[in-house]
Amino acid sequence: GIQVEQSPPDLILQEGANSTLRCNFSDSVNNLQWFHQNPWGQLINLFYIPSGTKQNGRLSATTVATERYSLLYISSSQTTDSGVYFCAPTQGGSEKLVFGKGTKLTVNP
Amino acid sequence: DGGITQSPKYLFRKEGQNVTLSCEQNLNHDAMYWYRQDPGQGLRLIYYSQIVNDFQKGDIAEGYSVSREKKESFPLTVTSAQKNPTAFYLCASKAELLRELFFGEGSRLTVL
């Protein structure tokens, strides 16, 4: 099955800094989502982005499907951005999202 | 409000006991999923169901069972055959025509 690698595994920022999280996947995909898991464990949808670029406030995401990677940009980070960010693609006609191990982000005040 | 409700949020179990985790959704979603998360790890798929009375094994189905008698409900039973049941369990659902997966708040199971 598809392999998913996320980098960096851990990231510590000061409030106001910008960051880029990367997701590499081993095969072509027909779906890719980014999630944020807050410190209480809740997973929140950020983006559905199998290709192209999307923006939502301070967050944006780009997927280059032909080169098998996706990037999540966080600008002007806030302490509430802390948590774990997961990338989860699916491939072919599968309904199964495959999760990477995530990037743990800590934003300090 | 529409959403996915998991219960209980915390559960303690003795070895050898079966436990059932509840997942209810009022989003009218067709597909429902159960994932397991271990500390510092991503999510792994246990079972999923795309329609009522039908479900498929995911990557780590051994020691678990599910049922889908109603569209709204997809309970997960962690049986005594599951060797390492202590974990965080997450239920999710998805509408047929949409691609986004939505999650409940999770159930944390600890085996004593």
C-alpha cells in the first residue's frame, strides 16, 4: 500500500513565526486531507486537497500530485496552532485514508 | 448540532473482558470508520462500513468486531483476543458524494 512520510517530526516555534510542513507519499493519490489534532485528541479537517493550492485564513496547502508531495503552510503562528498535523491520502478507488505519523507543532508565547 | 458522538470518553477494562465503544452520527453520512491511535503514531484503520449491514476489515481488524444495523450507528467491540487493546479509538464518517472525513472526539481505552 501507499507509504506516507511527514517531516519534520517535531517543530517548535515562537508565536508569530511561519512554518512549512511536508508530506511525501509513495504512489499516485486521488484524495488527500490535512488534519489538525488538538491536545485533547480531536481531529479537525483542515484541507481536502488532492491537487492544486487552497487557502483558509493563515493556513494554506499545496499538493503536487505528479511529484508526490503536499505542503501545509502556517503563517503568523498562534499558540492555538499547537498540536499534531496529519497528512492522509488515499489511492485509486480505495475509501481508506492512510495516515502519516504526523508533525508535532509547539508554538510558544 | 450535527456531529459524531463517541462514548465513553474514558474506559478502563480488566484483561479478558470484552468492551464495546459506541459511535453515533446524525450527519446522514453513509460511510463510517474506526481508527486506532497509539502514542506518537498515526491512525490505523480497524474496520469501515459504506452501507448498512455491510462492513470491511481494515489493516488491523484482528481482535475487533463491528456491526452496522443502523445508518447512524457503528459500534466497535474490543474483544479479549486483542493482545494490546490500550489505545485511543477514533470513529469517523463521510458522506457519499463528499471526500472529507469527519471525526468524533475519541474514546481512550486502558486495560489494567
